[in-house]
Amino acid sequence: MSADTTRDRVLSLIATAGPITAAALARELGVTPAGVRRHLGSLLDAGHIVDHEPAGSHVRGRGRPARSYVATSEGQRALTSAYRDVAVDALASLRDAGALEAFVEGKAKELETALARAVDPAAPMERKVASLAAALGEKGYAASVRPGPGGITVQLCQGHCPVQSIAEKTPEWCEAEARAFSRVLDVHVQRLSTLAGGAHVCTTTIPLTTPTRKEG
């Protein structure tokens, strides 16, 4: 196992189980205490972890608990980046195996199910889109609704996409997401731009007067 991989495992365990001591890390990961201390030093130098100071423990010396560690915000971001790289590689493998479409559609169905719970199918379209935007916001998409030209459409805008790095390599993701929106709203929608495609926001145009969506 490479040093980078072991260091990522150390950081991951600190992020999920911290505060945690070097001895506990060594036991959980099955590596030597010396090996763990080496990785802890690298993570401390990078600002990815810090010593955890329990409340009231200000004096070093006999009886002081063993040093324990927690992840910093920088460490959390570094860990997220590593996970994204793994996810992108995994999707590339699925594409090579001819299984990408089924996987992406499955994830889109999961998103659709979650969003559909928040949208009243009997509500006016404006309210349905507002509910959809709110549900997306709860999932980290930073969604908002703006009036479209002529007052016959609205635009669903997503200023942040939690899976942008994946979508950049997998445009099928954005397409499946738009189809999920269409099914939830029961109307044909049109994607005008995407963050993954280089735009500053994902924009989806939604008509207010068309009663039914197009299949496909």
C-alpha cells in the first residue's frame, strides 16, 4: 500500500472517529505506531489535523491523557477531493464496462424519489418549482427560481453542484438529472447551461403553461 493511500486512510479515520489517539489509529488500521506517527506528522504539517485539547486540560505532565487528533476544515476538503478522484475513476471504469448508463439512471431515480416527496403534484407549477428548488437546496445544490422571458417560463438556477467534479467527466449525469426534474414536475424542461459545462450556474427552463412533459 502506498504512503499516500495510508495517509488518506489515517485522515479518513481521524475525520470520522476523532478525537482519536495514535495508538487507536494504529490498532484500527493495522499499521505500526511508528508508521502512524510519521503520517500524523505529515498531516499536522499540512494543516489537515490538529491536536485535540479536552476542556480543562491545560497542564502537560504526569497523568495527562495521550495526544488525540481531529481533522481541520482543510483536512475535510482534502479528504473530499480524494473521494472525488476515486469516484471519477470508478465512473470511468463503469463506462468502459458498458454499465455507466444504468448506474447514472439509478442515481437519478434516487434523486427523483427524494425530490418528489417535497413537491405537491396538484400544486401550481410556480409552487412546484419553488418546492423543487428548496429540496435541492437541502441537498447542497444552492438552487433558486427566477422568472423567465415573457412570463411564461421560470428558470431553475443551481449555483452549486455537490457532484460537479463527477459531472464534468460524466455529462450523462446532468442529462439524467434534468430528466428527473421533468418527471417530478410532469413537464418538459430544457437545460440551458451547466456548471459542469463551464457556466457559472446550472440553468433549467421550465414552462408554466405546458401541462404534460415529453417522454424520453
